Amino acid sequence: MRITPLSELENRSRKLQKLLRNEGLDGALLVQNSDLFYFTGSIQRGLFYLPAEGDPLYLVIKDFGRARMESGLKHVLPISSISSLPEVLSQHGIAEPGRVGFELDVLPVQQFRRYQKVLNNLDAVDVSPLVRKVRACKSDYELAVMTDCAILAEKTYEQAKKLLAVGMTDLEISAELECFARKEGHQGVIRFRGFNSELHFGHVFSGSDGAVPAYLDAPLGGLGVTPAVGQGSSYKTIAAGEPIIIDFIIAFDGYLVDQTRTLSIGPVDAELKQAYADMVKVQDRLLEIARPGVSWGEVYRQCHALALDLGYADSFMGAKGAQVSFIGHGIGIEVDEYPFIARGFDDQLLEENMTFAFEPKAVFPGRGAVGIENTWQVTRNGIKRLTFANENLVEL
């Protein structure tokens, strides 16, 4: 179990404070679990108040004792209700703020209205874009944690190769891999920022189930076991000669990596083999063009154009009618961080130490899906692969 170093927390606050001052904000008030963890090292329920100048306050409703143990911040304080926020701020020499940044993309309206009642003359601003900008570029500490995630991702994939057998269900192999990963330290919780975004570890799909669309903003969805979930592995039995997708997110000590590999039991047909090879070519194009200063949208445009040139207009990143307009997504504490390798982000540039997953996939209704996914770090001159499991289309 890692405890986030105080130096990390202080550096993160300083970066956000600089952006707050640039935007003319008095401070930021953060309550969402991922943001709490990033800035305090804990997710114990409460709020993090960061003034534009000075020390931050972590005000904890429950559980204060755990928060005090988990967070290295100087000011970790118990608070019974947000109604006492102005008093606590005053006690620490912080004037009642006017222009305050809130996580307006995720903060429930009802809770926001409570803050409006508590803070007089409040001028609320959405601070989430600034928070996400700070979180996008990873420190050496964060990259070390993500490297540990990648080690577990490789172990989990190797376990899949040992377990896969004709007659097993997708659900069985998924459960076995989940059990293995948990025993190795997988934290079990996968965090998203997007509303109604849910995922349990990841997906295992064989054959036709790999092409079943779902509500997820993702190229693959899967049938799942109930409409109450509407995605994921199902009771379909694995057969010889069909593609098997192992798309797993490893979560360890607060951070994530995303990795997809394609396997089969016995050979798949020539068209699917070629499709897999072509998805690797799309990944190769990413390696050629991605570097600091290149726009997220330009990376998407070139890689998407290559997929179309290779003949996958109706199958790239989803079956026809269910295709998504991205190929990659930032990843760190959450699955859907900056940057987005997606259509329309021509004004946003890659920066050194951003991390993202890139997942070119081809989907064929009735037959299945093939593809590859790795998690990448933007370096000074290009990108570096963090996940490292064997990338071959493995035929067991």
C-alpha cells in the first residue's frame, strides 16, 4: 500500500494554484473521489479547499482518523457539515471566497446548491478543465505506479493463456482473471469521470459476442449477463478458431493501465488475421506521429485515415452504426482523462508525460472483433509503451 508523498501533493496544489490565479479565481473546492485522491492522497468523505495563495485544507466529514493517516497534508481537519465551511476558512485566515472553482462536470446539482447557500456572493466557475489539465501530465512517482500496473497487466494476460480452453464461457475466464488480478493486488474499483460510465475490471469476448454493441462510449460492449448492466462478458462458450478479446484495465494503488490482446484457440481465418495485422499498422502510425506539440485531433485524423485506407470504413472502432469517434483516451486515476485521441480536438496538444491508451479495433458482426491496446507515455521526442505483454495474435 502506497501513501502519496507530501512532495507530490504539494507540487500538484502549486500547479493548480498557478492556473487559478491565471483565471482570477479565489480558490477551488473539490469533492469528487478521484480529485480528492489526487490532491490529498485519500478519498475519505469531505472537501478539499485550495486557495489561490496559501496552504490547502482537507476538511473531512468521515472518516477523519483514516484521512489523517492517509494524507500527508498539513491541514487535515474534521468538519461536521459544510455549513461550517466559512467559519473554518476564517479560522485559517482565508477570507470567504467569491469566485470559486467547482467540479461542475461531476458535482451533483443538489450538493452545489448547498454550497450556494453556505457561501455568500458565490460566483461559481467550472474548474474541472484546469484540474484535468494538471492531472494529465504524470510525475515520476505516478509513472512508477503505472509501471507496476503494467507488470500486473502482463501477468494477467499470461494467466489467460494458461486458462483458456474450448467449452469455457467468456464469463468463466473473465472471473478467473479477475480473481487472479485481485489476489495480485488489483484494487477492484475502476474510476470514470463520465456520467453513468461503469466497468468491472474489463471484458473477455469470444467470437460473435465481441461484435455486440452496447451503450458504452467504446468500440466493444458485449452482451453481458443482464440488461441491468448491458455490457461485458456473457455465458457464450468459447469455440476453436474464433477471436478472443482480453480487454482488461489494471487498477493498482490508485492508478490504471488499459491493455487489450487478441488470441484464439486454433487458427482464425485469413481475413481476421489480416485485420489484426492492420490494427497493428494503425498503432505503428501512432508511433510515427505522436510527440509533444502534435494535436490530439491530428493524431486521430492520421490514424483514422489509415484505417479507412486499409479498408475498414465500416468496422473500425465499432460495427457500422455503432462506431465511436475516438481511438485513444487519457488514463491515470480515471479511465477517461486527458488527452483524447479523438475527432475535434485540434486545439489541444500532446505534452510530455501525458499518458493515454490507444486501442485500434476492427469489429465484424456475427464473427467477432480483433485489435490491440496499449497504454503510452508521451516522452520528449515521441511516445513510450508502458504496457508490454506479447503483441502477437496468439493461437493456442
